[in-house]
Amino acid sequence: MLKVRVIPTLLWKQFGLVKGVGFDSWRRVGTVLPAVKVYNRREVDELVLVDIVSNGTGDEPDFESVDEFGHDCFVPLTVGGGITRIEQVQRLLRAGADKVCVNTAFYTRPELVTDIAARHGTQCVVASVDVRSKGSGQWECFSHSGQRATGRDVLAWVKELEDRGAGEILMTSIERDGKMLGYDLALIESVVKSVRIPVIASGGAGNYQHMIDVVKNAGASAVAAASIFHFTEQTPAAAKAAMQAAGIAVRQSFVDALA
């Protein structure tokens, strides 16, 4: 069985980090490089860094900044935002990213999933899926940082992403984002049962029990979180300790593993 990962999510808007509620009401929470350096010391397994504005402006990914962050990041780094072409993926990997996270572009060019997987391996492709509930155990996928409805059913979409070569799914409940009331367990469980690839739960973590619940009760392979680490005293290391105490196998600190 794969060991469960704890993955802080860093949302990058222009020159700083932000965190919102329901993909809105963005609040400044610092800058990227100091956050990367802090998380290097906090026993995280990976980091996800997403530019939340480039998919709306059509701008290229900021390769220079990713290169700067990559030099100071000592854990695996997943980078997303504004990725529309395979050439951009290659540049991001050369700049220091270990994986790429793509959302919006996959809806208009689903063959990009296959292109990235064929060139760089399925482990490189993190398919980000942001959803809102439609009730009765159904969810609709949204693109452009949760602003545009796609009309796609989440379970059909994640199956297609897997078939096309995605290595894992980053599944986010827009309605729970930033509220720290717990993950959408029904959503995560439904997605986990629909695919064979790892599912990263995102959107709603407010305490360690929420992380334990989404792993034990919904089958998540990893937990992503932001607000819990930005706005409380809770830490990734303590999260891993709590999950381990609950009988969940967690990864050894990536930095410690290299020592």
C-alpha cells in the first residue's frame, strides 16, 4: 500500500501567495520563496504551486520564478497554471518542477494529457479537477480557477483523464475550499472508486481528524491543504503524527530520507 502524503498547496497570484474561500475573496498570505523555505523544514512530502491568474489572462507560466523557487525547494514540486502546450511542460521541468498540474487546458485539449504522459511519463501528470455539487451524489467540473462551468460530470471526467494518461487526480471541492469544515468525503470516495490512480483530497481541511477521515473513510492517497497551515498553528509534521497514531502509514520526511 502506498504511504499517505501531506501536501501543502501554495496559490500564487502575481507577486504573492493568496488564500480565499470558495475560490474567491483572495487574501494575501505572504510570498512564495519564504514559504518554500519554511516547508522545506516542516516534513512535507511535496509542494503544489499554482498560478491562479494565468489561465484567465493567457500569460505564459513564469518560468524564471519557477526556476528561482526550484533552486530553493528540496521536496518534489508540482507546478500549475497557464499550461497549454507540451513545450511549456518541458520548460517547467527544466526550471525545477517535478510534475505539472493542469486543469483548464485539459477540457479544451484533452489530448494534452496523453502528450505529456507519453513524453515525460504518467507520474508527471497531475490532473486538477475542481467541482461543485449538483446534489444527489453528482458534481460538475469547473475550469478557469472555478469560474466556468464545463458541463462535465466529475466521475466521467476523471475516468477519461486516467484513460488518457494522468498519473493522479487533485480533487478539490470549490464549496468547501477555505472553510476548514472538512473534505467532501462522498466526493472523494466516489472518485477513488472510479479510478485506479491516486487521488489527492483538497478543499476543506481544518484539523488533523479531517485528514484522517478522508484517508480512512474515503480512500484518499494524499491530503492537500492550505488554510490549515496558513491560519492555524497546525503543521504538516503534526498532521503526519496524528495520522500515524490513527494507524495510517505516512511517508518519512522527504528531506530526512535524503539524509
